[in-house]
Amino acid sequence: MTTTATLSDPNVATTLAACAAPLLAFAAIFLGARRFARLSAGLSIGAVTVSLAGAVFLLAANWHAEAPQVFSASWLVSDAVRIPVGVLLDPISLLMMTVVAVICFLVQIYSLGYMAGDPGFSRYYGFMSLFAWAMLSLTLSSSLFQLYVFWELVGLSSYLLIGFWYEKFSASQAGKKAFVMTRAGDVAFMLGLFVLLVGAGTLDVTAVNGPAAARMNPSLITLSALLIFGGIVGKSAQFPLLTWLPDAMEGPTPVSALLHSATMVAAGVFLFARLFPFFRQSPAAMGVFLVIGTVSMLLSSTMAMVSRDIKQVWAYSTISQLGFMIMGLAAGSFFAGVFHLTTHAGFKALLFLCSGVVIHALDTNDMFEIARKKGRRLKLAMICMTLAAAALAGIPPLSGFFSKESILAALAALDNPIWLAAALLGVLLTAYYAFRLIFIILFPRPELVQPESGRGHGSGHGAGTAMGSALVVLAAATLALGFAAAPLARFLSGDPAAAHPGPHLPWLPYAGIGLAAGGLLLAWFEFGRPAADQKGFVERVPALAALFANRWYIDVFYARLISRLVDRGLAWLCAKTDQRVIDAGLDAASKHIIRSSGVLSALQSGMIQHRLLVLFAVVVMLGLYFIA
Amino acid sequence: MPTVYADIPILSAILLICLGGLFLILATPRKEAARIKKISAVSSGLTLAAAVYLFFAYDRGVGGLQFAEKISWIPSLGISYFNAVDGFSLPMLLLTGIVFFTGILTMWELTERVKEFFALVFLLVLGVYGLFMSLDLFFIFVWYDVSLFPMYLLIAVWGSTRKEYGAMKLTLYLLAGSALILPALLYLVVASGLDTFDLLQLMDPGTFTPAQQRFAFVLFYIGFGILAGVWPFHTWSPVGHVAAPTAVSMIHAGVLMKIGAFGVLRVGIFLCPEGWKYWAELMGLLATVGIVYGVLAGLRQTDLKYVIGYSSVSHMGIVGLGLATVTVDGLNGAVYQMFAHGIMTALFFSSVGYIYDKTHTKAIAELGGLSKTMPKASAYFIIAALTGVGVPCLASFWGELVVFISSFRVYPLYGTLAVGALAVGALFILRVVQKTCYGPENAKWAHLPDVSFGLAIPRMILVSVIVLFGLFPSLLFDMIRTASIPFMAGLP
Amino acid sequence: MIVPYSHVLALAGIVFLMGMVCTVTRRNLIMILLGLEIMLNAGALALVGASLRWMSMDGQAMALFIIVVAAAEVSVGLALIVCVYRRTGSVDPNFTETAAPEKPSV
């Protein structure tokens, strides 16, 4: 049951204000405030503060709400096509909105320090506001078309922010790649929406999750679920569209923290959770989702094991954790996926922000280089990063442990044990690659450490106040959020028991902890202990290392596909058709017309005697004709 | 459909302003270029104001034809001067006004043969305005040809890059189209036996047999379709756009291509609905091929304007697909897309025109790093590109969306292909943006000035229109609905 | 009438043919003009013969007309030829030919 609200309802008014404030900030920055860096930042942060206050108010006000609230107006009415615009306040949207607003706020505060002095400072805050607007509106959308609109807009802001330093070829390339790859997924998403619209007759979220889809033909449900999942695959960088996310690390680090780990890429999982009741009607589609989540999770874990770039490692781990969430959801546990989304947003944003401090101070992304420049001296950042890495690895009592545990529990409930086995393997690998990075930075091999004279620039200053405070808040969240499982479960599904889905297996938490500890110990053995040569077991097999480092050659495949099939194949064919067939055909036709007109014009040569001859001949002929 | 006659002939006033501007320009001495430009700006601004007034004064509750004016001209042949506007033509009038005004402002720095240029542009736009408001077949044909012939001179004299070839190709193509339209018009007028060129009388159901309609519709579709860039009759469009000077490209791609689509709608579909339904599937096929083909061929282009030319082919394919669905939604989406595409290409060409004016090159490979040198110029270019990619909350998204939905319902395969072309379209346009605007600062262009405030005005107008209709698409959809719903309901 | 009319007609026809051949084949404007005169005279001859055959004055009146017209024509024609000769230095009709098709540009 839903309640329909009006514009004057305090909930709706707060929601609209929370969404509109960043849009106004965006407009103000690009219309006038661009030249004044501090004003732009002030506008943007002020707007996101409004959003944050609104989100917290809404969450508090609706913590015990009975039914979702809907406010709907019409955006566009054509005839059969009606596109409504509205607000849907239910637990998942409120939770996501709060997560987005909190991370947006913290990252914007953090950026005050990180982006200081950048020539594009105002532009940065403008795009950040655009993103905040689009992302908040996405979470609150009441119909799928509206969701699609904002889905594309967060893609746009991602494109603009990845390519923020557009002078760098790699940055603009990565922005383009991100946009085109997610667009490829969105094509499927749009088609899925069309199928759904044709089948169910509406795209209203509550209707699709409820009665409307029940009328649909089951095969149409599967088809549209699979197509919509295409959008999720693109946005959440799942297999096979996963390679844009590591490249997207070309953007400023706060952007990676906000868009490419905590919120935007999680929008895919959010959509899954949003349409969870609908997707669940198609067991076949859920099976496919489970496979894709698992494959992405494992593939990206292997890639993370060989990368030397700290941001890339976290990017791969983002893909892998998103894969976990999708596995949890696809296994049938709504709570597990959403809970992991929430905790992941906290610790992954923390990881990126810590990496940002390190990169800002030492001016390099390479973990060995950071170790050489004594990255461990940046104490606050290193403590927070270790904490977050432990949460990522699933070490109790940090938030990641609890959420991962509920996913494992959900997988254990499945008939086929292979999914649980894969997930446990994933836990092992996650702990291994996360602590590989930490140990490499914390325990540099002594012969590589730069002599003291090379302290160079920046190693003195670590995180400023702005950057440090964001780290502390997120670290606190990472520590505390795990214990919020039961209240969250009650809020999300009305049942505190949802925190522990599936059969009660007493050995499961121990298995999870054991494997995480195993991964950690392996990393310690190879990278941490003083005698370690800091070479992973994967790197001892060159073929495997090359396979992982080249992302299983997925990028090579796409590059070939685009250059062979699209550029040199279809596009070449079309361009040549234009030149050689259509244009050449017309040119040939016009040449023939000119030539044949040349024959006729020979009669009009202007030679008086020819004309006379013709004249006489005609008269003679006529005479003969009339006589005969 | 009710017809409301006007107290004040505003429609004729628009034509008279164009004509008056034309004569004023002709009467101004050649040396006073600045005054000529002012006259042009004021006159075009007046027509824009009139178009905006009409757009908002039109009574959507009543619908039908409004602001009508009818004077019998040659009674023995049934030719009358009959102007009126409805929900289909008002967006087009508004589009013409905006593109005309911004086009004039864009050419503010023109120095070569200023007088002739503006005079010819006025003549061109006179024909365009006339065509959009006329409801008499004879006048529609006359206005059509009036708008074609200045094109040749405008491109051949003020153009660039193979301008004679482009001008000749364009003119021949479009005249071929008009050679198909005229016999079809005469055929229908004679076949009706009504001795009238009045569109309203001729479009009564039952005037023509289905066979007649099927025959005439083909001629109309190809004749007007050439101008709308229907595949495979599109090759004049990239060549012509490349050759034309900035304002002419703007008017041409922005408005003239819409004449083609509007002609298919107003003459072809209005007079021959049976033919329309009969050929709809084929129209859908051609349009889909155009959509896919345009983006693919665009991938291979190395010249900025060629790229836009091919993207126009693709975007006009969406208009064609909308028309081919034979549904209200399809019509709405098509007319909306005509409007949105007009504004978008005008912005595209005006920003490319600026880049070309300063750098004297349109070769994508030679450009790069423009965001550093001219941040504003490249910002306009990027906004136009994003509109072309179909980013929501920018105007053309809505037209595409509605057309895609309606075509997906009627022709699932075509709809799927057209949506799929979106991904390739994104690749192709973003690649151009990356190569021209991004990258390290190019020392060759470092000294060039950015868009001045005066030259930014037309571009800002276009951007704000794109955003306005992107955020509030219902402004336009509610208008188009007043025409499309009664029209489709009136079909047998 | 001593000579049968058919003989007169045959003679007129032969003279006409000679004039025609002269007009069409000669490459000299004066000779072309001469050919024209000969054809006119052939016509006049036929008319005079016919006037005798049917004893009617109409034919002779026509013949007189022809003579007058021919005289006027010769004077105008010769004047034109002189002009052409002054301008082009030739009396060859092909010299004055200018209407050759131009090479189209497409």
C-alpha cells in the first residue's frame, strides 16, 4: 500500500528542496559565480548541506513510517506516452538518499583541501552539484522513466568529472570510454523499459513491483528483467562492461570516492534493489544475475592482485564488492545487498579519500613509489586506510564483516553450494589484495627507501583540516555501521530477522573470518614480513600475471571490436557507400545526362547550312508524304 | 477542426516584416554595412517576437487553425492566399524565428558583400515562413521554391570547401524534389475535380481514392523527403552543410531540412493518409537505415561540419521514424524532434562556425585543446554535442524518447535498431569532442580570442532554449497535441 | 502555249535544286545568297509558266513581287555580308559559328 501525498506535505516539500538545492547551485555557478572560486565552493557546499539536512530529516521522520509515500505530477503527456515526475519515499530510497547526501557532503568538504588551487575549481564544484542533484533525484524517482533520465544525468556528470583534467589524453579517453560503455548498457536498459511498458502498461515503480507485472507474460518479464539488468551491468561495471571503471580513476580522487565507488556505480545495485520484487518474478533472470555477479566479483579480484596503482586496486575492489551485492540480491536477500551497499559506501569512500591524501602529498599513484617516499608517515591517512581495508576484507568488528556475512548467509541458502564456495574464494582474495597494498606501503623494502635528503615536496603536510575531518567521520562510520544491522533490517523489510537470511549455519562466520585471516596472512607472508621479496604468487607465473594485468584482455577485445567491426567495418562500409555508390551513382547519372544532351546539342550547332539542309530535307519529306 | 480568423493579420505581418526588411536592406547603401546588420537584426527580432506571441496567444483549448487569413487570389483556378497556424506549424514558426534571429546575430562579423548576403537570407526566410503558415497548395509550392533558390547563391558566393560543387549538388537535388512535388500537386488538384488549391477542402476524407493517394504520396515523400535528408537521398546534406557559411548552415540544417519533413506531414500525410498508411512500413525502414547509417558514416569523417551533417541525417531519421509510426505519439515526437534538432544544429553550426572563423580549419585532426584556448566556444560546442548524444534534460532527448517508444510499439525491430544507434552516436560525437576540445593546449591556436559577449548572445539564446524545452518538454508537447490528436481522430 | 507546262515545271524544279545545292554546300556567303536568288527565280519561273497555262495575271504579279523582294534581299544581304566580312575577315558561314556547347561544371 502506498499513500499519495500532495505538494504541501512536509515530506514532499523537504524532498523537493533537498533535490533542487544542488541544481540551483549548479545553475548559479555556471551562470555567474564561476569566476569566484570560494563563492562557487560555498554555494555548492551550502546546497549539499541543505540536501543532507533534508535527507536526515526525512530518514528520521519516516523511520517508523507504515507505507511508502508517493507524490506524482506529469512531466510530459503525449498521448499513449505519459512520463510522470514524482517522489517515492520508501525505506530503500530514504536510505540511499541519506548515504548519497552524507558522502556528497563529506567529499565536497574534503575537496576544499584536495582541489585547492586548481584552475578548474569552480567548474569542479559546479559538476559536483550537478551530480548531487542527479543522484539524489535518481534515488527518489517514482517512475522508471524518471529514473532513467537521472541515470543518464549521473552518467553525464561522471563523464564530465572523469575528464575533468581534459588536457590529459588518458583522462578524456577514460571519460569517453565510461560514457560509451555505460551507454551501451543503457541501450539495453531503455529497451527493457520499453518491453516493460508494452507488457505492463506502466513504469510506475510501485506498480511494476506490484500488480502490473503480475499480469505480464513470464517470458516478457524475463526479457525485460535481463535488458534492464544490462543497464545495471553498465552502470555498476559488471562483467562484461567492467573495464571502464578502473580507467575512470583518471578523474580527481574525490570524484573516484564519490562517483566511482560509493554512490554512482552503486546506482546499478540500487536499481536492482528498487526493482527487487519485479526481478524476483523471473527465476531464470535471477540465475543470470547471480552468474554475472559472481564472475565480475572473481575476475576483478584477480585483476586487483597484480595492479600497482593504488586507485586501480580500489576500483577493482569496487567492482568486486558490487558483484558481491548483486550476488546477495540475486540470491534472494534484499537486505544483504542493500546493507552491503551502505557499508561499502562508507569504507570505500574512506579508502579513496585516504588514497587521495597520500596521492596529494606524494604525487604518485604507484604503491611501490609511495612506499619509497615513505607514505606511512602520513599517519592519519594510513590508519584510516588500514581500518577501511580491514573492513573491506571482512575483519570483525568492522562494518564490512557484518554485511559480507549476511551475503554469505544468503548464498548458503541456495541449493547449489558453488555460489557460496565462489563467495568464500572472493573473501580470501579480497583480504589478500587489500592487505597486499597495505603491507607494500607500510613495510617498504629497506633498500628501496628514498634517503632522507629526498623528502622533497609535500611529505611534511598530510591531510589538512578539511580532508582530515572527512576521514575521521567516515572511519567512525566504518567502525559503527556494522552494529546497525538489526535496526536497518527492521527499517528496510520490517523484520529484524532479515539481517540473518538463510539457514543458521554456525560455522559460516568462522569460515568467513578464517578465510579473511588466511588472505591477510598470505599477504603478510609475501609482502609484509621483513624477509619478503614483495612478489605475489601470481607474479611468479608470468602468463597469469599478464592475463590479470591486461584485465583478461577484455579491453583488447573491445578495442578490436570497435576498430575492426565498427570503425573499419560498418562505418567504413557506410562511408564508402556514400562516396562510391550513392554519390558516384548520381555523378555517373549526371554525366550520362550531360553526354546525351551533347548529342542533341550537336543539332543546334548554329551552322546555318546544316539548318537549311534539315529544313529542305523536312520539306521534301513532307511533300512526299502528302503526295503519297 | 475549427478555424479561427484573425482580427489583426499577424501572419501576414511576419511576411511583410521579412519583405520590408529585404527592401530596406536593398535601399541601404552598400557602404553602410553596420546599418544593414542593425536593420537585419531588428527585423528578424520582430519576426521572432511575433512568433513567440503567436506561440503563447494560440488558444490551446480551442485548437484547430487559428490566426487565419484568407483572400481569394485567382478564383478561376481556385488559388487563394490562405494562411493559418495550428499545433504543427507553430513550433516550426517559433523555430524559424529563433534560428533566423540567432543566425543573423552570428554573422555580425561578416565583411564580404554584406548587403547581398543579408538580402538573400531575408528572401530565404520569407519563403520558409510562408511555407510554414500557408494552407494553399499553390502557395506552398511557390514558397518552397522561394526558399530554395537563394540557397545556391548563398553557398556559391559566401561558402567554403568545394562551394560550387556543394551549391550545385544541393540545388539540383532540391529542384529534383520540387520537380516531383509539382506534378503530384497538379495531379491531385485535377483528380479532385474541385477546382481548388485549398488544402482544407482537398483533405476531406473521400476526395481521393486510395490508389490515387498511394501514387501521390510516393511523389510527395520523395520530393519533400529529399529536403529532409531521407536516406538514400541525403548526400547533398553533408556536402551542402560543409560548403555553406555559418548562418546559412544554421538556417539550412535548422529550418530548411524541417521544411522537408513538414512538407511530408502537411502535404503528403494531410492529403494522402491512405498512402501514408500504405507506405508507412517502408518509410520506417528508410528512416531506420538513415538513423543507423548516419552515425556509422559519421564515424569516418574527418571534417567537423561533415560530422554534424551526418548526425543531422541520423537525427532527421528519427523524425522520419516518428512519422512512419502512424500514431499520435509518433507525430508528436517527430514534430518535437524537428524543433529540437533545429535548435541543436543551429547551436552546433554556430559554434563550429566560430571555431572555423578563428582557426580557418575544420579538419578535426588539426584542432585540439580548444577548451583551453576558447573555453566558451568549446562549451557551446560540447553542449550541442551532448544534446546530440541525447542527454536528458536537453531538448532533443524527449523527441527521441517519444519516437522510440512509439516506434518500438509499432515496429519493434526498427525501434531496437534506432535505440542501438544511440550508443554508436555517443561514441561518434564524443570522439569528435575529445579530439577538438580536449587535450593539451594547442600552441597554434593559443593566441585566438574567445567568444566575445556580443557573439555569445545568439549562442546563449540557443542554449537556454535547449535547456528550457529540455526541462519543460510539455510546453511544446501540449501544443503539438492540439493538432495531432484531432488529426489522427479524423482519419477514416 | 508552245512549251508544255510540265517542261516549265521540270526546268523550274531543276533550277530550284541547283539553287538549293548551292545554298547548302557552298562555303561562301555570297554564293549562298546567290543560291537563294536562284531558288527564288525558280519559283518565279514556275509562277510565270502557270500564269500562261491558266491565262491568269496572278502568277505574273507574283513573279514581279518576287523580283522586287529578291532585289531588296540582295541589297540587304550583300550589306550584311560586307559587315560580316569587315568584322571577321571572312565570308565563310562556319567562321561566325559560336553556339558550341560549353563544358558543364558538374
